[in-house]
Amino acid sequence: MDIQEFKILLKLLDKTDYRGKIGEIKPNDKTKVSVVRNLCEQLFNRGYIDVEEKILQIKINSNGKKLLKNKAFLDKQNNLELIILNSCLKTSIKPSDIKLNPASKRDQLIADLVKKELIEIKEKQIIFISLTSNGKLFLAQEFLCKGLGNINLSKKLLNNYLTFIRHCYTNKNILLFKSDKFLESPDIIISESEEIKEKNKPSIEEVLETIIQLDLEFNTDNYLPIFYVRNKYQSILNRQELDTILYSLQKQNKLSMSRLVDGSQYNSEEYNAGIPQKIGGPIFYLIVK
């Protein structure tokens, strides 16, 4: 591993949920962001980090152009999707130049059109990166200094590494290693003192009603970011419990959930409130049916 790549991983250890903006995890202050992105691509290819990319330019492709000439397609097509297709018909365009309200619908519609192979992403850029389970395993159990030459780590980076190792192996919490396999997140630490009394937990119906109320309160147009619900129940439900309720509502066809495509408009805490997925952005928006 290159020393610059290693420093990026160490910088992530100091970030909330091991997730940081591309400009915050530069190996050195003088390192150009373009160089950092190249290093991150190499780390991503090895499975040590996940990347969140912002779409900079999109353009309709031949499939999309062909369908725009098909009357049967136009008659049954979503009007908002048609706005996007027509907006990028003549030239590449920034997603932000397509005026749809709320912006979250625009992002999801663009993702849907890309999946349907009607538009192409002409340019995208890494904005955020986060440490994966493989990355945590590598740092905690596999990393050796062989081949790195003069490491020259700052005290800050060394402290980040030592804190991470101690956090993994602390005797006061459940060990994060089981059968030589690293569990998904170092934040999944169970403490008996943190157990929540069952009698205080809301029912599935109450959570659904809360989602409806929060959507009205924050005017999110039935595209409520999950962090509002997590904040509401933070002292009552842990992540897994709330996720289970949301999936139950989805199974009952009372709720649908949508992924986040562009996370640049949210801070780290808000982004990390989403439900992580192995591929692509997290499940982030709640839509009441």
C-alpha cells in the first residue's frame, strides 16, 4: 500500500462514522484534490473504502432520443422524467440546472433514467468517502509497514490509529471481532446500561403517523429524510429497531423508501442516518403510500 493511501485511511479514523469529504482527508495539505480522488479510486478498487459521487453532467442517449419520438411512450411516461429527458436532449447538462421540486425527486428520477439506460452520466466526481468493513479489518488485523519506506506520520494520525485499535479491542465493550471476521460497524457496541424499556417503544402504526407528521412539519413533500425520524426516536429506538419497523411498513405496502443519489446537500450526521447499502447510496427518503 502507498503511504499516501495509508494516510487517507488514518484520516478517516478521525471522522464521524469514518466518513469524510474528499477535501478533509488529503494525505498532506498540499496534495491536490484531483490526486486524492485518484488515490481514493485505488482504495475503492481494493474494497477498503466506499465512495459517494456527485453527478456533474448528464446527457440523453440514443435509446432516450428514440423513445421521445414514440407517442405510446410519451403518453404513459412520467411527466417529470420527460422534463429531464428534454432538458438534456441537445447538450450535456448539470442536474442542478433541471428545475424540479423537491430536488430529491430529481436525483432519484435521474438515477432511474440511468438505470433504464435512457440517459448517460457524462461526468461525475467523488465527493465523500467512508471506511468499509474490509478497510477496518485491514487496519485492525492485516496492516504491516513493509514496503512503505519512511512513514513519517504526524502525532495526530498516529493517535487516530491507536484510538481505533483500542476501540476495537476494549475490554469494556463487546469485541468487534468474532471468528476472525470483522463485524459491520465499530459503532455497534452493546451496553447493558443502554437497554431501552419495551413499554416506551412506539408501535409500527405510531411510527407511520410520526412520519406523516414530520413530513408536514418540515414540508418535505412526502420525501422525508430518515434522519428526522431517527432524531425523533433516538432515546427510544436504536438503529436496528427503527430499520426493522421501516422495513415492516414497506412490506405492508404502507411505505416506500428511496435511495440518496447526491449527498452533498446533507452533513455527515444526516447522511449517516440513512440505511447503508453495499452498492450505491443509502436508503434515505421515506414515502408514505
